[in-house]
Amino acid sequence: MKPVMVVGGGISGIQAALDLADQGIKVYLVEKTPSIGGRMAQLDKTFPTLDCSSCILTPKMVEVARHENIEILAYSEVLEINGEAGNFKVKVRKKPRYVDVTKCTGCGVCMKYCPSKVPDEFNLGLSERKAIYIPFPQAIPLKATIDAEHCLWFQKNICRNCEKFCPAKAIDYEQKPEDIELNVAAIIFATGYELIADHSLLTDQYGYGRYANVYTNLEFERLVSATGPTGGEILRRSDGRKPKNIAFIQCVCSRDIRMNPNCSSICCMASVKEGILVREHHPDIEVTIFYMDLRAFGKGYQEFYDRAKEEFGIRFVRSKPATIVENPETKNLILYYEDTHASRYKAEEFEMVVLAVGVKPVVPDSFVPIGEDMFAQVKDPYLDPVASPKPGIYVIGMLNSPKDIPDSVIQGSAAAMKASILACKS
Amino acid sequence: MSKPKVALYWCASCGGCEEATVDLTERLFDLVEAVDIVFWPIAMDFKREDLEKMEDGSIDIAIINGGIRFEEHEEMVKLLRRKSKIVIAYGSCAHLGGIPGLANAYPREEILKFAYEEAPTVINQDRVRPMKKTTVDGMEFELPDFLEYLKPLDEVIDVDYYIPGCPPTPDLTWEAVSKLLSGEIPPKGHVFGSDKSLCHECPLNETKPDEIKLEELKRPHQVVLDRSKCYLTQGVLCMGPVTRGGCEALCIKGGMPCTGCFGPLEGVYNQGAKALSFLASVIDIEDEEKYREMLEKLGFDPIGWFFRYSLAKGMIYRKKGDGE
Amino acid sequence: MLSPKYVVLKKPDLSNELIKLGGDGIKKCYQCGTCTAICPLSKTQTVAVRRMIKKVQLGLEEEVLGDPAPWLCYFCGDCNETCPKDATPGNIMDAVRKYQIINYSIGKFAKIFYDKAYALVSLVVMTIIGLLGMYIFHGEMVTNVVDIDSFISSEILHDAGLVLLAYIVVVMLVHLVNMYRYTKRAIGYGKSAPLGRWISEFFRILIKEALFQSRLLCEEGRSARYFAHIGVIWGFILLFAATGIHFISDSFGLGVPETVPRLVGIIGGIGLLYGGIYYLIRRFEKKELYAKASHLHDWWLLALALGSGISGFLVTIFMYANMAMATYIFYGIHLLFVFYLIVSAPFSKLVHMIYRPFALWFASVWEVEEV
Amino acid sequence: MSSEEVKVEGACPTDEVRIGVYVCHCGLNIAGVINVKEVVEYAQKLPNVVSAKEYIFMCSAPGQDLIREDIKKCKLNRVVIAACGPEMHEPTFRAVLEEAGLNPYVLEMVSIREGSSWVHYEDPEAATEKAKDMVRMAVARARNLEPLEKMSGEVKQRALIVGGGIAGLASALDLAERGFEVHIVEKKPVLGGHAARMGQLNVEGRKVSGKDLVDYLVKKVKDNPNVHIYTNAEVTKVDGSIGNFTITVKLKPRYVNDKCTSCGKCVEVCPVTAPNEYEYGIGERKAIFLPFEGAYPNQYVIDPETCTFCGKCVEVCPEGAINLDEKEKEITLEVGGIILATGHDPYEPPVGEYGYGLSPKVITLHQLKRLLSEDGPTKGELVIDGKRPRNIVFISCVGSLGTTPNANQYCSRMCCSASLLEALHIKEKYPDAQVFFVHKDVRTYGKDENLYWKAIDNLVKFVRFEESPKVTVGKGEVKVEVEESTIQERLVIPADLVVLVTGMEPPKEIEELRSLFKVGCGGDGFLKEAHLKLNPVESLTGGIYLAGTATGPKSIAESIVAGSAAAAKAASLLSKDTIEVEPIVAVVDEDKCSGCGICVSICPYGAISLEKKEDGTRVSKVDPMLCQGCGTCGAACPSAAIQQNSYKDKQIIPQILAVFER
């Protein structure tokens, strides 16, 4: 049985890797960032059960780390794929961490002494990390990484604090990128998604980036998270004060002909969940969700939505606000919208606005064919929805189409099944 | 060889346990034949002085019923302990605190206030209360003081064996006594009765389905019980599962669910909590509101239901019992 | 608030008719309401662009015909710009305006101005009538000096003017009655307003909206368009006033100096020319949104307004230059243009100058609670 | 009082308890806050502790060496490690114990990092004191830890798939191609489930119908020698547990054998008619019938419920393929894993709900799909009451979102897309038809948004309601009255056809399935997954996996993916010869158990059963292969007879009492 490669260490990639490894198949799990975990690691809680996201994800991550059949290639990227189904030759570049992972114990001493501060990607820039860092406490592998772009040694040839203080003597400034070639039977791409945050619509129409108190949903997720930059306190970017009311705007950069005609599938429930989290912790904050069609389609979602309305008193307004104007003194935000159920035009002031920004897949270069809708093409949307038109290559999770966690997990397992058939034949 | 010397004493109890001894009926004669009763204030004229006069360890078996509520009880049982080789806690009150132990739900002051001032049948305008020392007609009297809490026997003295029940059944009493007399000495701390719960000997155990799911709870007076079917499955709280067997399911046979007088099984640290836990496990109501409604209708009384005999004997409670 | 009446869906293919009139965004709109929310007029009065589109999509013909909303819209194009579905709500509003003009008109006669062939035929017919009229009624032309009366006598012109005035009044009355009926049913259903309100609103709208176009001004950055439109409106008013002064002075022998109406006319003409040329350029540029979608009826109005303005100017110039023949020829052309303008007025886009204030009037009387 | 006073039964594995305590610095994670040295000194003084040490990283190789050496040198028989939570490193240290010759289960990890240094970083002194408390408690617990042995069971490398719908077929095909033997048991006489009757699935490109998909899968499955198909069969008994199930299957008589050539002569003579359930009640069938064209097996079947056994068919059958005396058979299957692909039922509106059953002009979406299917009763022609409908009104959320008193609360996920698809088919076929979609939210999630946009583009009329619409059935006339909420108008739509967009419901036999396979159901009535998000195709019962709509509404493509996913889970199990389970499971003390059955009622994994002993009394029995070690039974057991290894009262109670020992 040949090994299988999984590219992307988010929840669907993790699931695919585990299901393959459990069948006795060797798996290479390639992850671009220093740690596996993906988007789910950034979430506070998950709908509709309100399970703490890391609490349910971390055990899976640990399982991956401990599994004898899984080799994690974190901080690595696929460079080249040659060969064919059953016999791929994949060139993977292990980027230099400048830390000897066999020695590093993840103690975090280096991070304490590093003087260089960098916006923290894990918290979407809402806080800072150091130039040597572990992205989050549950990271796997729990190893430090030097971000050479911001490291004083690499930039200005000074400091070397981490080397001085590392109790395990694990720092190695001389590390070079290492290219390895792997022979695998199948490749599963689970490269995940990012928010469509670069569109001018966000800035022009909704003032994101111009107005301090406009957030994206992922930023807000970090903001309500107990592990986030504020320790779960909801505080405004402009004045660090708790807002009296929050508006969530759905379908920003989704269902919009200008950049993304698809429905992003997850934002409605994510906003409902975030609304519930807000109301649970701070019943004095009013929450309004502006939606067009509330896509509570999954198991338990409608019930969750009903609870949000009845139990948590979240206000739902059927509308797509047209524009946001900031009150320059209070930094409050005035939303102009039509409540389409009442056919009423309204201008309403909110102290914080969260934009449910749509998603786009992170596309793995030229390795998989991409459709017009930005998402990866599939061989047969009905019979083989996880297979790319290229034989032996599978596309799952958000790369495949917008989907929630359960669907991503299911696709991970399904792709593992398909890949295992191939691996067993070769 | 002289006959074994036996002492009997009662503390805070209703007297039922003494009755239970009498319920040995003709076996009582055998007992009297076999032993020498050296101390039994309720039946014969013995005084404290008589006991004090005896040599330490000269009594073979002391059978004590009732919980410890007065200073007098405390003194007497300590005395008995000194004089006896074996001490048996007899009946629920000595074993677990029993019904009088329910008073532990209230502080001493509240109990006295109610009993001497507020109870509807009391006329006591001067609010006279029993005092430790009272002078009547120039004579000073001393009364034993009312303790802060009621304690089971083993919290005051070392107890060797327990005969549970409210009251213990004559058969069990006879079995225990004859076992001890025959020299068949169980390990210290042994509780007479069955090692399994009442269900094991319950005639209705057969009728219990594999899975119990209760949609409603009822009190015995709210329902006409089908006496051929497990009471618990009929929605009536039966403490059988959480109570030591050994009584031969007398109440069950009499048409009443078990109230738990035999106390918890070995290894169960808190009978009431366990009862609450098992009952919660079998109630099949998802809706919280419905739950609340049911309890309201029921007149839910967790202490009376689950801790009827064992309130004085809680694991955590014991620490507080010392007045800490 | 839920409407009290029951609407039976009788004309489900209404969408197709509106699509023909330029409202093809109907096939895109998913009812998000962005258009209503972005509409600058929403701040003062709910224009409910989205609701209008929905009514069209569903085929609520009577509701569509009775909705004054399209007349409140100035086609600024903000909605088109922000629409996430590119449904061009502004164009849909424009299409509804046309649909209403057609349906309010007698025998739906206005249809012809939305069809090139019919419009051409009507142009030819009117030209023939006009030329024939001039041929029959023209006098002995004095060629050495300019004497307009000698080309066609002012009495004849005055009589013709009176006939046309009567025609306009009668036809417009019929159209307005139609408009009232539809509007009453749609937005005034079961409502009654006190007479005082009718009167006060009439004057408010006449002055604020009709004469000074306050709505158009309410948006900053659009003052050029505002002045152009004011130019056209006041151009027409002044020209009409000039004609009126001349007529009244003549008819009653008041002896108002010839220069007064002429001066008024010239000022009016300048306004008209300014506005007309402004619009012409914009429509050719196709930059602003209203100008992107220019239809036959837009060009028609523009051509007539400019034609009558320019020809009138030329007449004046030639007159002062004392070029008799040129003056007469252009005078003839000018009269033709004016004739076209007047005859087509109740059916063409020009009618908006009546419908818009009336729609505003009805809306402000009946939709009070909507504000 | 001290913990010694609590009676603890059961002897320790060796006479003298010798505990080693190891406190980790975790770099600065612990040592940066807690005074580790102080904790170590404190630990040294605790009873039974013979060695207490600290190290910067206990999990590192030198740290592990230190423990190993100590175990040998000090003859330790219990180990306490005060470091991080057990999640990551408990297995590491268990391995250390094993290598040093100790049973791996006499290890106790105490999380002074997550439990103290991380949360009390502002107060190092208090954190140190808390760490001491935690170590003392851990030592108290460690004293009574027992060595445990891992358990293992054999795995039969075969799978049972219950349900031959699209999800079941997908699972079967994947497992068979992976090389495992698969048994498909389908209750109906034919494979394909609902998917086979779903008609066209797309509007553009290569036309795909549900039937095409089923045909493809059936052909592949049929040709695979690893697959055994039993149609008209039902599972009647399930014995055993994960890795080793014994399944009893009842093969119901079909009365027609494979000599049948589907000539149809029997149908002509059959005198009995019944509504055709395969066409969702449109039209009728005979008692002997072919469920639908091209079904597999393509063989007639007699429905014994309606058949009068008159024998006319036997007389006319030229092949002699009919045998009315055929009897029920029973077979047993030995399998390692089970996939439940038991599907759903469409919601059936009661008569009168939205006029259903009162007029032929009111039908369900499933019926419409049959009418529009090329292989349907009208060969794809939409004809109602002899006429082609012009105004067609879809009413969505029938039976979902609590729109009627009878309806379910949940959203059926697929209905919006499915009905818009049919609306587009109608528009394509009959461009002059007016289609109204009366809806609440349009939930065309993900890429299906495309369908919504297409429907708008094709002038499908969307009518949004908050209050459920009213359907009035007059004389040959049907009217839909609805309050259009976005324009606040009361609309009356004269309808030639009303299509009730019905949702999905758990199948009627869900209760039987539940008790047969010991799987749970959620609040919506569908089978419950082990974890809604991260274990969506596994049931709480080991070795039983869930595919397709068994767990809730799904599209065809989603069902197929779920089928493959369930297959992956089964493949993980079947690819092993034996399965090992953690010995941290519940154990019953038969001497104490009175057979009250409380534990049986509460076990979420169906791992406990009551067993009758020779003396007639009952005792609980735990199947260690099924037990997941959740401890629920231990908490509920009224006699303390059922306890969980490593978490017995004698281990936990001293730990709790140690809290108060200061």
C-alpha cells in the first residue's frame, strides 16, 4: 500500500488523514502554516451545539500528532506534482523554521524574550505576536517558528535573544529550505478558505478598514473568543468600550454578482451563533442580524435559529443594509437599510457592526482545475463530488464548495475512502 | 462457662426498636435463656450507677438504638463503650441518624423555638425553655443539654456492627444476635442484612423491564398501585435500588414502596444523593419546563424522599457536624 | 402594515412588458432592498424601489399602475451602482414610468412613442398636418422687411393655439383621471384625506417640487443636472408665459410692448437651450446612469425641446438681422416643432411635467404614514 | 479526618504502596509561576511517596529516562506526574511506565499547567499552593490505582449495509472496491430508494437523473463479486458488538423468481389494484407489479398485503416464474461493522392540509417529480385533471419549520433547491406556464444559489410569507391566499396546480431500528450521530455507522458523500484483524449488583445488558467492546456495584477527601 498525501491541515484534511491512517495507510499531512488546525482552531464555539471549538478539535489534532501512520509536514508547501494516479511524485518544500524541531519543546521562553512584535495572524491582526512564535497554545506540532521577515537577526543582524534564552538550545539560524520528494498513490487537497476581504465593496460600501468599529465575522469570532486578544470581552476598536448594540450584516461579498454569486453557507449560522454568544455573556448588548434568507439548513440549525430569536431575544431584520456611515464623534455607525418585511426605510445607529464576509477558497496553484465559480472543479458533482477531474486527486472542504464543519468532515472521510481504494490497489 | 452479658440502651429514638426486640416473641425466651441481660433500662430497673460499677469490658454485647441528641446520650454511650466488648448500632437512628436526624435540616435554635414557642399546640407565654440548670423551689436541677446536631452512633463512639432498619426486622435481629453468639464474628463495621440492594430480593424485580424510562413521577397516595408490577416503573419513587436488602421486602409486600430504612449499600457514600442520581437517570423528560411542572405538582421534597433516614450521615456533612 | 385589500394575480406576464420597456433587471432582482436603502429620496419619503420591482415581478398590474413611486425617482443611478445583482433598479423605475404613461393615455395611444416605426409615422403625419396648415393659412409674405404676421397671421395662430390648448386640457384631464383612479386604488385604498390637506399639499408641491425641483437638489454633487433641469422647466414656463403675454396683450389690446414677451421668451429660450444641450451632451457621453439608458422617448423630448428652442432663437436672430425669408422658414420650422411638442405632450415623455407633481401630490396626501 | 479513615476496599497490587512524584517545569509554563521546588519538597513528605523529582521537560527524552530509572531504583509501583493535561502526554508516560516494567495504568497525571499556572499566573504563591493541593489529591488517588489489562476482540472483515438507497449503494461500492465483503439488506423489493425516482437533477449541461445515478451504482455493485444483495429482506436480530456482529436477516417471499422476463402478462390478469407507492401514490398498481421501469432486480413482485392469492397470474405466466407457496427464509450473517443507510420518508400531509387530498390539483413535490420524469406515470407530461396547468404554485416548508400544527420544527434542507429545480424544468418544458414559489426563506445554500438566480431569471415568481398560506379548494377551482410579507399585500393566486414542497421525515420504522441496532435518535427523530460536527457518520454504538438521510435531510450528492464517509469508517474497522480497547471501562461487581437495571436504561452506548444467572436473579453485564468509559452508569448505579476502572469510588473519594486535608 502506497502512502497518500493530504494537503491542508484544517478539519477536513485532519479527518481525511485520520481515516486513511486508521486503515493502516501512511499519510503525509502537508500544512502551509506552522501548525495544523486550520480555521476551526480560530473559532470560539461551533453552531448549533455551542461546543467549544478547540475543545472538540484539539483531541483530533492530538490524535493526528500521535498517529503512527501520519507524518505531519508543517510549514511546508507542495512545489511540484508529477506522475499519475497511483504513482505520484510530489516535491514538497519544508520551509526553514530556524528552530530544530527535534530539540524544541514548545516551552515558549523564546517568545518571551523576542523583542520584535508582529500583527498576529491567528487573531487576524487584533493582537500582536513575536517574530519567533507558536501560533496558538494548542498548536501541533508545538514548535516555535522564526518569522524571518520580522526577525531582527535576519533583518538587521542583531539580537539573537531567542538563541541566548532557549533552554533546549533549539535555535538554528542556519537552516535552509529542504526539498523532499515523496511517492504517493493519491493526493487530497483540503486547502480551505479565506474571506473575500480585498474587495473594494467592503471599504466603499461598508467602511471596513475606514471605520474602526466595523469588523469581519472572523475578527469578531476572535473578539468573542476566550482565547482571543481581549479574553472574550467585546470591546470596540475605537475606544475599548463595550458596545450597547451590535449589528450583523449577512451576505457581504456573497450572493453578489460583483464578486461572488455563491452563498457561503456558513455565515448565517456563524452570525446567529456569535449573536447568541454575545447575548449569553452580555444580555445588555442588543443584537440585530440583517439577513436576506437565513440559511439554517443543517441538522439542528433551524432549532438554533429559533432559540436565537425566542430565548436570546436576537432581532432579525430581513434586509441588506446599503451603506454605513460613521458618526465621526462617537464612532458609532449609522446603517441605512430597508426592512423589507415592513417595507420600511430606516437609518439606525449601532455601536459595532460585524460583516459576514463571504468566503473564497484558497486555491492550490495549478494542481487542481478551478471552475468559474472560484471553487475546485469536480469529476462528477453527483457520483464523485470529492474527486477532481484529474485522476487520483481529490478536493474537499471549502476548496470543493462552501460548506460547514460537518460537511467538511464528511467530505474528508469520503475522500479518504476513495484515496484508500487507490492506495490499496497500488 | 458463664452466659454472655448483654446490655441494651436507647438514645434519641421513638422506641420502635425496643418494640422490635419484643417482636422476637417466643425467640425472646431463647435469647434470655442464652444471655445474661445486665443493663436494659426500659425493661428492668437499672441505673447508671449500676453500669458504672461494672468492670470495663465486662459486657459482651451492647445493643444501642437511637441517635445522639442529648449530652446524656453522649455520656451513656461512651460509658457503654468502655464497658463493652462489642457495640452494635441497632436500627436506623443509631445507624444513620434516622427520622430524628431530619431535624438536622434546621439549626438547634429554630427547633427549640418552634417546639417551645411556635408550635400551634403550645401555650407558653413566658417563653420558658428547658435550661441546663434550673432552680425550682430553691433546689437546683441539672438537665442534659440539647446538642447542636443529632449524630449517628458511630460519630460519637466506635461501633462494631450495625443492624439496620426502622425498625430492624425480628428475623434480622435474631440472625445477627445468634451469629454473634455462635462465635461467627463478621469483620468490624459489618452491616447486617444483604450485600445487595432490595431489588435483589424484591418479588417484583422480575416484572421490571430491561430499560426503565419514567415519564412522570407520582407519590403513593396519588396512584392506585398495581401490586404485581415494579412500583418504580409505575412512576412511584421506590428507594429499593438504593437500599440495602435484608428486610425481605416487607413494605413492598405490604403494598408500599421502599423508603430506604436499611440505608445505603457498601461503597455508597451518600444514600440520598445516590437516590437522586439514579432517579434522575431514569426520568425521561426532555423539556425543562415540563420537569418543573411535574415537580411542582408532586410537592417535591428531596430531603424527605431521599434522605429520610440518612440525613445525619452525609459524607461532607460529618465535617460540619462538629460545629465547624 | 398589511394592505387591507385582496389582490388577485391576473397579469402574471407583466414582467415581459416591462422588460420590453427597458426593465430587464426584473429578471435579476432578489429583493434585498439595497436600492430602497441607498435611494437619496428615501430619507424624506419611501420610494420603495424594491417593492415596486416585486410588484412587477409578481404581475400586480394595478398596483404597479397605481404606484406613484416611479414619479418620485429622478434616476440618479445610485441604486444601479450599489445593486448586488446588477438589476438596474433605476431602469426598472424608468420602465414603469413608461408603462404608466402608456396605460394612463387614451387608448394606450402613448405606445407609439416607444416604437420607432410608429413614432416615425406620427412624425410624418404631424409634419404633413403642420405643413398643410401653414400652407392653407399662410398670408402674403413681405420679403423686404421682416413681418411675421405676413407669414402667418397672429390671429390664426392664436386660434390654433386655443384649439391646441383645449386639446391638451381635455386629453390631460382624461389621463389624470386615469392616474387618479389607479393611484387611489393602489395607495389610497380606503383612505380619505381632508380637503385642507389636499390644498396645502398642492401648493407645497407646486412651488417646492414643480417649480423649484427641491428633490433634485437634495443630492449634493448633482447641481449641474439640477440647473439644467431648472433651465428646461423655466424655459418652457417662460416661453409659455411669453406666448401668453403676447396673446393676452394682443387679444385685449393691452399694448404691452413687443419687447416684453420677446425678452421673456429669449430668457426662456436660453434656459431651454442650456438644459437641452446639457442633456444632449450627457446622453451622448453616456456617463451618468440616467444617460446610459436613453430610449426613443428621451431623444424625442430632447429633439423637440432643442428643436423648438434653437429654431426660435434662429427666428429671433434672423429677425433682427432682417433676413425675411430665413426668418419665415425657421419660423415655420419653429411652429412645426412647437406643434409636435404640444400634440405629443400628453403622450410623450413631456407628460412627466404633469404626472410627476400629481404623483407627488397623491403620494404626499395618501402615504402620509409612510414617511 | 484523613482519607485513611474512609473505608477503601480492594487490596493494592503490592503490599506496600511506593509512589514517585514528578513535577515538570514545562519550560516557563509551569516554573514561571509555580515554585516547583516547593511542590517537590511538599510531595516528598506525603505518605507513600518514596521519590519526588523535578525536571524542565518531563516529556523529553532525559525526563523520561529519569522516571524510568527511578521506577527501577526506588521500586515504584505508582507514578504521579504533575505537568500538563493528560490529553497529549498521558500516552507518552504510559509508555514510559511500560518500558520500566510497570503496568501503564498505575499512572496519574495532574494538570498543574492548565489547572494552576496558566489560570493563576497573577498570583504565583496561590498557584503554588494549589499545585500542592492538586499533587496531594493525585497522590491520594494514585494510592488506590489498579493495574489494568487491555482488551481485544476479533474483527470479522465483512460489512452489513442496511438500506439499498443511493447512500447504501455508495457505501457498498466503496467498501467492495476497497476489498471487503459487503452484504446489502434492502427492505423493499428493489434497490435505489427515493433517489431512483427523483427525475432530472440538473437544468443544464449533461442531463442527469436520479435513475442514472442509481443505475450506475447498481451496475457496479452487482458486478462486484464482493457484494451480496438481499432485497425484500429485513434485519430481525442483531447480536454481538463491534468487530463481531451476528445478524439475522429475514428474506421475505417475492413469489416471483428470476425466470421472470417482465413480460407483463400477469399484471393484465391481476384483479387487485392498490395505490402505487413507488409513484408516491399517483395512479395505481396491481398486486403483482414491477415497482418501476428498470428497477433492480428487474423482476416482478407480489405484494402479499394486497394479493388475494387467486392464482390467476400463475396460470398466465409463460415462464412458470410465479410460486405463491414461497415461504419466508432466514439467514444469518457474521459481520464486523454495520452501516445504517436507512433513509427517510417524505412528509405526508394529512388530508386537508393545504387542500391536500381534496383536489387532484394539490400534489406533493415527490408526485410532481414523478409526473415530470420521463419514466413516470405520464412519461414526463405534466397533465392534471386532463389539462395542462398554467398557473403552478409551489408552497414550500410543508411539514417543516412548524408551518402547520402537524409539521416538524426543523428545515429539510433540500426542498428549496429541489422545488426550484422542478420550477425550472416546468419553465423549460412549458415556457408559458406561470410558476409561483411561495416560500419563507429561500435556502439555496452554497452553489445552489445559482438555481435561485436562474429561477428569478426565468421569471419564477417568488412570494414570501410569514403566516402560512391558505389553500381553498372550490368547485374545480383552487386558490392560494397568501400575505406577501415583503410588499404587505394579500394575494390571491388562482392555481391550476398546487405543489406542496414536503420535507423529509425519519422513516416510520425508526423506533424498531433504534432498538434493533441500539442506536439513538435526536430531537428531530433522525438517527443521532456520535458527534454532530466531528463524528457525523458514526453512531454512539461502536461498529455502527450512519450514511445518507438516516441522520437527517441531505441531497443526493451529499448522501453519496456520506455513504463514502461511512464506508471509510467501516474500512478503518475492517482493515484490522483485532481491535484493542482501553480497559478504562465499566465493570460490574456481581456480588453487589441486584439487577435493578438503572444502568441499562442510562447507558448511551447500549453497552450494558441484564443477564439472568442460574439462580434466576439478574445482574448487569458490560460489553467492554461497546463501553466508551463515560462513567454515566457508575454515577447512576444505586448500589455502587458498577464502577469504572481507574475511576472507582475507592480512587475518587480519597482524592476528593484529600481536598480538605490541609
